[in-house]
Amino acid sequence: MTRLLIESALFFCLAGISFGMWWSTRHLRGNHGVDPAPDLAILHQIDRLILSDASLEHLSQRIVDLISSGTPLQGALIRSVHPKTGELIVLAVSDSLRATDATGGADLSVLRGGTVSPAQMLQSRSLVGHAINERRMVAGDSLAEFERPLLEATEAARLQKALGIKAVVVYPIIVEDRLNGAISFFFDRPTAVIKPRDHALMQALADEVGIALVNIDLLSQLEDMNKRLEDANVHLQTMDATKDDFISITSHQLRSPLTAIKGYTSMLTDGDFGAMTPRQRPVIKQIAESTNEVINVLNDMLSVSRINAEKFEITRAPVMLEDIIKDVVVELKPLAQNKQIRVSVVLPKRPIGPVFLDPLRIRQVLINYVDNAIKYTPHGKVVVSVETTPTDIVVKVKDSGIGIPEDELKRMFTKFYRAANARQMVTAGTGLGLYVAKRVIEDHGGTLFVESVEGQGATFGFRLPFAAVAVPEATTTPATAS
Ligand code: ADP
């Protein structure tokens, strides 16, 4: 489920980013009234880069290198605004402005990583600071005036001379009214010969870089969100495992004393401690029934926690299925008698013989079926039957109770599911019994079924193929379930 959520979030965010990029590409460029046609090739190349590269530094470097190789500009430098501190960081400087033999070792990429706050820029009267503060393009011919306080004046002059920079133009990078950084363009010709067409190109490039910065910011937010979702998922799984452990431990702890109570009440009923008075008899009977009820709920809870922890197993032995059925009916008869419900058992004429089943688990399924049949039948009868076909053993528990609404039939074996009419009739219920039954029967290689018309009773059953429950030749002694 969480995985589905993460995948959906990713899909929608990526769709949003792609749409945003398409929108910005059209509208931002359009806002500045620039005809993109002449420089379409470089802008298109940058568009493709934006879609293919998700690392801020790497993408910025590839963009400034594209600018120096694919335009008449000498090179470029990109700064971005740090999302938390608001400082401006130099992300990339074109390779064309790096040291070569011809430049005598002068290298503008020393600025890379340089970090200055807007206040420091204004204080040092840097022209980059001006461009950012006034949110407009600023052009000039002295590198020192732009790059202070990062570059000291004489060093700036040396670099400018060695690299042959004649003019610098800075554009702030603004996307949807938010300052994202600045881009400096370097020319090997003076400001006077920078044409409107150059400005159109620089503005379009600034917009394009703005889209790239926003895109990467969105992606990093998405990654961050993903990471948090993953952490939350791990946390949930741990809590889920703790909950399963808790249920498993408490169910075990509660089951032992309840089994003792069950044993003593049955000894009392059997007269092992002397005859009971007529007033005591119904009280002890009630204690026995309630204890059984709680033991059955605990067994279901234990089974569910084992299913969740993938530790649910069946332990087969050769057993007489008819005996288990008779036992279950005897155990639940008092419950039926309380409601004046008649419970009968119909067995096949020819005994089935030993079958290879988990006696405790099959008993758990039958207890659930018969208990439900009694519980959801206000008055009438319950018939438990076993039939055989040439291939299968078919066990059915048919009642004349409230039945199941047609539209709820298919959800019967889902965890925690309780139909509306059942909830109305019996408020206490877990919706776990049938879920566990499904797992038990399927683990035996069988199938479950239910037939019902609301108001006309229900038939719950299961079918076990002989082939799936045949006793292996080596084992023959039938076991009993208690
Ligand atoms: P519980 O009985 O504790 O609610 P179960 O898993 O045993 O949980 O049953 C799930 C639901 O299936 C019940 O709440 C009820 O809606 C429906 N159901 C089961 N057996 C019967 C039945 N014999 N007659 C009508 N509805 C039934």
C-alpha cells in the first residue's frame, strides 16, 4: 500500500515537474517578448539537459559549457540562492574561462563554491548584488566590480586581462517572482557592441537556467519526501511487528489460565467434585460457554498474528474427520440449546477413513462455522453434513438464520469483514474467524464456499480434494483433536 502511495506521489510529482517545465519554457520566454527562433538550437539542447540530469552542480556545469561552445558568448557563471540561508553560491564556471597555456594559468573557476550573502554583496557594492537587489540586468566592463568581495581588485584585473574579458552582463534568475540565483555572461567584446539580440539570448538562457534550478529543487524535495515516506514505512512495519508480538504474547498468556478454567468447569459439570445444585448448574454452564468463546477469539487472534508474521503453519496427521465434526457439535450444543436451535449431523454412509489434516486447525474452522451458524440464527436449525464425491470431501454447515446480503457475499472471507445485518444482530465479533478459515483450508489444498439468500439462512462449507488429504503410506495412526 505504502509502496503504491510512493509510486503515485512520484508519478504525480514528475508529471507536475514536466508540465511546469513546459509551461515555464513557453511563458517565461514569452514574458520577455523574445523570439526564440534564432537561438532555438542551444535552448533546445539545454531543455534536453534539464530532463536528463538531476544533479545541480553537474547540470549547471554542462549548461555553462554549452553556452560557451554554442553561442557567441565567451562563457558564463551560474549562482544559485541557498534555499535555507539565502546566500548566493557559485555553482559553475564555463571551462572556457579556466587556465590554459594561453591564459598563463588564469582561472575563473577559482570562484566555484564561493558563497556570499546578498547583504555582503550590497555592502561591497558588487554589481551582481545590484542586479539581484533591483531584479534587473546589469552590464559593465570591470570584472572586479562584479566579483567583489569574492575576488580582490588586483586579482580580478589580472584574471580579466589574461582571459580577455571585455564585458560582463548579469541577469537575475527569477521564476514566478522568486529569486533563484544569477547568471553572469562574459564577452570578449566591449559592452557597446552587445546587441539587443544578445540580450534576448541571455534573458532566454537565464529563464532556462531558472527552470533547471526549480526543477532540481522540486526533485530534491521529492527525494526528501520519498525518504521520509520510506522511513515512515519502516517505522510502521516495526510498529506492526511489535503489535503482532504483543497480540501473540498476550493471547498465549491468556490461553493457559483459560484452558485451566475450561478443564475445571468441565470436571464440575461431569460431577467430579460432587453433584451440583440446580442453581449452580446454569452458572457453571455459562462459565464454560464464555470461557470457550474467549478461547476461540484468542485462537483466531493468534492465527492472524502468525499469518501476518508469515509464521502460520499447519501440522498434519492422519485423523478421522467425522470424529472432529462430532466433537465440535458436542462442544457447541449447549450454546444451541440456549437458543432452542437444533443441531444435527449428517455423515456419509461409508466412513471416509483417515485423512491427512491438521486436526487443531480443522477443528478451529469447524468451531467457527458452527458457532457462526448458531450465533446468526435467531431460531431454527443447523445441519452439519459431510458428503463425498469421487474426487472431494465436502463439508457444509447450513443454518436457517439471517443470511448474508447479496452484495456482501464476496467479501465474507476478508480480514475484519462483518456484514451489516450481522453487526446489527450481534455487536461483539471480530471478523477474523472466516479469514483464518480460508487460510487453513487453502493451506490444506482445499477451497471454501458460501451460499446464502438474506433472511433465508446461509451455508458455509469447504471442499478438500482426496488427492490433497491422502495419508502418506508410512503414517497410519489417526490422531485426535482437543
Ligand atoms: P465474526 O463472526 O466474529 O463477525 P467471522 O469471520 O466468523 O467473524 O464472520 C465474518 C462475518 O461473516 C460475520 O460478521 C457475518 O457477517 C458473516 N457470517 C458468518 N457466518 C454467518 C452465518 N452463518 N450467517 C450469516 N452471516 C454469517
